[in-house]
Amino acid sequence: MASREHNATTERSDPIPAPDASPLRKRIVIPGPGRGTAILNSASLAICIGTALLFLVSWLVEPQSVSHSSVLGMLPFAAVLAIAAIGQTLVIQQGGIDLSVPGMISVTVVIVTRYPNGDSGKLAAAILFAFAATLAAGLVSGLLVSRIGVTPIVATLGMNALLYGGVLQISGGTPRTTTARLHNFASGKVAGIPNTVIIAVILTALVAFLVKRTVVGRRFEAVGAGLIGARAAGLEARRYQLGAYVAAGALYCAAGILLAGVVSTPSAFQGDQYLLPSVAAVVLGGTSLLGGRGSVVASAVAALFITQLDQFVLTTGAKDAVQNLVEAAALALGLAIYSVPWRRLFDWSRRRRDDEQGGVPVIADVGRPSQGKQGAQLAPEPNK
């Protein structure tokens, strides 16, 4: 008895930890400079394994789709999609979605081909003009979403329509040939690696470092994870939302410049084929469409996965419509894997099975002991 009373006194004398001042602050965790965050997560590992398995299946089923010439022809387009997917990732991390990708890429392609008109001396000015146009478009979209409160779908869809109007005004709907300097650069190689791939790797590493290893990047992810909590923590959420659309516009422009160099005579609406794949790459990379943390590295790897999947389907002799269906199926698969709460559904199914088997009473009268065998097991033992 004495020992029990001593233990009880000791337990009561322990200090009670003070609760946090604000429960909202628990939702925002910004690691210190020494802690950092992981650039690769489980979703990144999953898409890397899936991409490796896709190349293995392609080699077993359609070896022609992974031949040396086929891979070299596929990689530049995978690099363009990877850069566009990185920009889409930044926007989706802020809880939005960018439907202006086709217009951004198309207007870039038209500017860098139409303005020089084959004169390589005018290429630098055309590139600057293209960046100015896409940055301005991204700024307007970001202001509409962050300051005025327009829904991202509406804002970016309207911006895409404006950009298409600019494409028609500049090009008249007719394509122009890429300048020799841009084509030579985009189709060139360094140590056997296409220049487009090198640029895509550099941009991916740079954006990943900024998002995962800098204070600004960690705050950027914190704002996307919880807008209310970010504001409670003193973060200027609208600034990061605006920055996401502006940075995405710059990345779309870079993708359009490389695309204009890869394709000798691009069409006026060359960016039409990059809206669904860019979203699918982000989803397959594990970034939630509701915003929050994501991985630009995973999105870039997913872009390689989608491009190789398209090449595999085309090698089998399927039509273009089948390719679109495959991309839609890949998007649905990503949504099913990363968005559906499978663990919650499994727990619910298990509880329902236990209820049907009589393992847990479905309805119990609060305050009264349960009757039957279960109640006998749960009733407390009388004091002896």
C-alpha cells in the first residue's frame, strides 16, 4: 500500500506539458537549415521503379521501341514534357492547376520561329520576347488567382484562350521553319547525350534544390499544404501562389523554345499535346491535386515514363486515338494510387466485416454493460 501511494504521488508531481499556443501552427512545420527535406520520397521511388519496369517490358515485347535510335528520338520530347511538368508541379503544389500550358508553349514556338523568319541573328531577341510574353501571362494568371480569387481553372483557361488569340494574330495559322542555330542546338549532343536532356536535368535539379533545400522553398510547400495554417504562421501566402504561376510560365517558355528547335517546322498550335501529359506526369509523380508537398524529380521521371509509354504504344501499330486513351488511363491510375484513401477503405471494410461476424456490437447503450458473451468479456472484474 505504501509503495502504491508513493508511486501515485510521484506520478501526480510530474509536470504537465503545456499545450501549444495555437493548434493551427502544428500544421506548418518548416525544417531548419540543417534538417532539410527529402528530394526523393516513396512516390518518387515508385515512379522510378515503374519506369524501369516499363523499359523492361518494352524490351521484351517491342524491342524496337527501346533501340538506340528510338531512345535518342524519344528523349528530346521527354525532356520537353519534363520541363513543362515541373512548371505544372509548382502550380499544383499551390492547390491550383494550369490549363494554359498549350497556349504558353504554342505562343513561344510561334514567336521564336515567326519573328526570326530563318535569320539566326534575330533569335536572341525572339527568345527574350517569348520569355517576356510568358512571364506576363503567368503574372496575370497568378494575380487573378492569388489577389482577386478567381478559380485557377477559370483563370488559366481564359489565359489559354488569350494566348491562342495571340498565336493566330502572330502566325496567321501557318507554320514557319526553325532557325538553323536553334535547330542545331536543340538537336545537338554532348558526349552522346542530347542537349535537351542536359537542360531538362539542370532545370530539374535547380528547381528541386530551391524547393527542398531553401527556406523559401520550404515555405512554398507549407503554403500549399495548408493555406489557413500558413497565414496563421505569418507567411504571405499570396506571394507564393503568384510566384508559382510566374515560375511556371518561365518553364513553359523554356520547353517551347526547345520544342521549336527539335521540330524543324512546328505547327502554330504545337503545344496542344502537352496539357494532359503534363498533368498526368504530376499525378504519377505523387503530387496531390489538392496541393501540398510534391517532387519535381518524380514529375520529370514520370514525363519519361509517359513518353516511353506513348512510343511503346505507337510501335505496336496502334492509332493516335489509342495513345490518348493510354495517357488518360495513366492519369486515372495515378489518381487511383495516390488520391484514393486505400488504407481508410481497407479499415472500413475490415470493421464492417467484424460487425457482420458479431465481433463488435454495432449499437451499444452508453453507460450500460453489453449483454451476452461480448459484454461478459468487457465487464470489469469485481474487487476482491
